Amino acid sequence: MPQTRAVRLDGPVKWALFLAPVAYVLFLSWLDPALPWPVPLSTLQPWALALLNVVPVLIVNAAFLVITRRLVLSHWLTVLLLGGLYFVNHVKMQELATPLLPDDFRFLKTIGVSYSFFAHYLTNARLQVLFAALTLAITLLLFRREPAIRVLQGRPRWAIALGAVVLAMSLMQGSAPWRLIYNAGRLQFEPWAPRDSAARTGIITNMLLFYWELRGDKGPGANLEHARRVFHDHNPMMPLPLAAPDPSELPDIIIVQSESLFDPSRLAGVAYDAMPHLRAAMKRGWSGDLYVPTFGGGTIRTEFEVLTGLPLAAFSGVRYPYLQMTRSEFPGLVRELGANGYRTLAIHPNGGAFWNRNDAFRAFGFDRFIDGDSFADADRHGWYVSDAALVDRIIAEIDQGESPQMVMGISIQNHGPYQDVPLPKEAMPELAVAGLDAGLRETLQTYLKMTQATDAQMKRLMDFVEARERPTLLLIYSDHMPTLNRVFAQLPFQDGRNAEEQPVPWLLIDNRSRDSLSHDFPSWFLPAVVLEKAGIPDSQYFGLLKQFRREQDPHCKCGAPSEAAIALAQLQYFDQLEGELSVYEQSFSQAVE
């Protein structure tokens, strides 16, 4: 091997080290929308804010410098890291209108599945390979050709490494004096408004403050003493105990969580009907608007509320429930059905490790989970496995056995992005919308085409349910709005509300009846509706949930739970509900006597 060359820490190298903070300030000011560009020289305030974002960068750069002992290479690696960070933030802001947050790094635990899922948001595969090869080539060239810094060896090297580790650990822990330097109040940091906070503090500072706010991954936060007081103040009335129904008389239940489904006719100027079959079915079943706890992404937030009946708003700091709310057993819809003799199955044509569904569905009580491994050869519609393939599998799994079944299908077909989707162009619907750019018109046409395909498959599933001899319920609902932010920026909604406030559709069909009902409610109330329609007696939790829901303003166009519903959910999650009901019944009996 050739002998490693070395350079002294002399004039040019010293100047490069000295000017590095200034260079990174300028670089971040150019990258970060929260920082002014060009940086003004008339005031120090922009420089101070930029420096707050640069400090973690300098610590990372010092670590690279100690590891590689090469000045240019360490800066190259730091710039690559920053470029990747800000690129991902740009894509997330564009698609979800939310900045990059610490919890997003959880996807690195399942990098294989995560990359294959999110790769569609990047450029084409050839450019990805070319960029990776070029990056690797430059990195190897710098490592082999750039001489090492002579002083960075032995004790000096270990001293700098120790200093970088101490600074990094203390910064991550929020030790003194970092919390004074990154003063959340002075920086106007608001954890409940990440987008606004990032616009004031910068991406890196915002992530750091978020990490401090939610540090330790304590799981769902709740003040149980307060929850108990609120619960008792609302005079909970227990549902009368009813005899358990004969399982052979209970209906089968099919649930379809439809990816990014919404009614495009809610947009002003869009007269095209992309979901005629679902719209017709709403006239002969239970249906309405569903208010979900997420926008454009974060499917598992809606999925969690539907499967548990627990509003996420009851648990502060929880953004990804399947990753943060870890229990070996979860109360909710699946276990209620299991207790009444149901066989339960979940089907999702994506990797089971993604969003930690393997563990979550086991905790919910599903008997089986069919994931993407069973759809390796399935047809695609656009980027992902088609709804036709999902419906095929749902129909194949339903049988005419004596015990009832619950089959939940979680679709993926209509997931974004909606640009350059591999769909036949000649099949695109005609669309003439004033005020919409040509490129965005094509994006909306793509979404309409995908929605049409979903509508056709839902009709096929509805026809299958209607033709069955066995009583069967079919619930179809959307997980969230699609990531059409640039379309929404040019086309207002007919009701005047913004995209984040829009509801998504839900529909419940019963092949035993055609009674129609229109009702709007949040996704966490949906399991109570399913259990009621199936004729399953209310459990303690769902009976009280219906009681507290009735106390809310029926005209509230939101998914926000009442204070009583929050208290109820917290007691249910922490296994305190049964004990509090016993205490309440004893107190009530003593008061009557």
C-alpha cells in the first residue's frame, strides 16, 4: 500500500478551518427558506439565526475531520449530508406541507422497504444510480488523493474526537448552556405548528428543538389524574349489559382503507365525476364526511384511530402510533370482534415492516396478516399494486364458513407522487379547468384516472357483497387527502376551507338492508358505527364513546374530540377504565343510599 501523505496545519489549512463557519452560514442561508439570502451585512440577527443552524453542522464536520483526517473530504461529506437533508425536506414540504422532523428518521430502521416506497419521489432510476456512482467516485478519489493532516493523529486526534462527542451528546440532551442558546421562547418555537416554527427557526434548529420537546420517546403523554376528574365530572352512564349474539348470526365485515381517496368535485371548477359508483352507493347506505388526523400522508394515524377508536389527539407527542405506542395487546375493534367469534385478517400489498405493521397488527389482535410478499407478481396501476389485485385477494379470502370473518384491505394504488406516473396517456379523462396550469392539469388528470380505477374496483367489491347469501357489511373509507398541494394552491375548494381542513369520504353498505343515513364524524368514531351496524353489543369503552360523542356539537366540522372523550381514551389506553368505572359505581351507589 502507498504510504499516507500528510500536510502540516499551516497557513492555508488554518485559513480553511477559520473560514468554514462563515462558508456554512452562507451555504445554509442559500438552502434554508427561513434564512435570508443574500445574507445582509447591516444587521447581526440573520447571522445569529444562521449560526444556530450551523453549530450542529460544525460538530458533524469535526467528526468527519477526525475520522478522515482530510479537510476537503470532511467538507465534501458534510455538504452531501446537508444536501440530502434539505432535499428530503423540500420533497416533504412539497408533498405533505410539513417539514422534516426527528421522527422521520425512524424510516432508516427499515431502509430497504422505505427506499423502495419513497424512490418514486426522486428522479428516475438511472439518474439515481448515476448520482450514487458519481458521489462514491468523488469520495474515494478524495480519500486516496488528498493528503492527511499531520497533526490529526495520536493524542490531538483523540482530544478533538472526545470534544466533538461531548458537544454532540450535550447538544442532543439539551444540557446547559444549550437551552439558553437555543431559547425556544425567543425563537418562537411552537411544537404544535412545525411548519410555522421551521419558517422562523430554520430546519436544523427546528429539528433540534423538536427532539428536545419529545426527547426520550416516552410514548403517549397523558395526565391520568386530570383524566379521572374529567371522566367522573361527565357522569358516565354504562350501557345495559346485553346477551352476546350467536356468532353464526353475525355478518361478515369487509373494510377497505382506500389510499388518498377524496371527491375531486369538491374543487371549484371540477365538474368531472371520477367516482360515480361510490356516489351512487352513498344513496343506499350509511355515508358521509370523515375527519382524519393527518393530511397527505401518515396513513397509520387514521388507520390507528379506526382500529382502536382512540383519538390521537388524546396522546401528546405521538405522530407515528405504530412506532411510539408499543403494547403487546391493544384494545379496539379487532379484539371486540375476536371476542364475538370473528376470524380477523389484514391485507396490505406493501412490506409488513413498513410503519411497523407486523408488530402493530399482532398487538391489535389480527389472526393473520398478508403483506406485500404475497403481491410480488401482482398487477400494478401506476407505481403501486393495483386495487384490482387487492380486491381479488379480499374476495379469495372470504368464505362461507359458519363463524363470521373480518377482512381489512389496506390499499396503496393511489399513493403519490402524481407526476410522470406510468399510466396510458390516451386513457386520461378530459379536463378543462380555468386557472390551472397545464402541468398541474396533467397531474390532476392522473389522480382522476387513478380514482376512476378505484371506483371501478369498489363497484366490483360492492357487487360481490350484494350477491352474497351470508349477511355482509362493507366499509370503505379514505385514509387522508392526496398530496396535490400545488393543485390545491391554484384551485380553491367549494366550501371555502383550505386543503388541510377537508374531509374524506366514508361509506358503509349492508347487504341485508338499503337504509340510508348521512352523518359526518371523526375517524376514531368509525369503529363504534361498524359495531352498531353489525349488531354487536357495546363494550364499556365504545358505549361511553358514543355517549360522550353525543355531547359534542353535532355541527362541529372537525375531528377534535371533547375533553371527556380524551379522558376516556387515556383511561382505556392505560388500562384504567375498568377500575374507574368501579369507583364511579361505588360512589354512585353510596350517594343513592
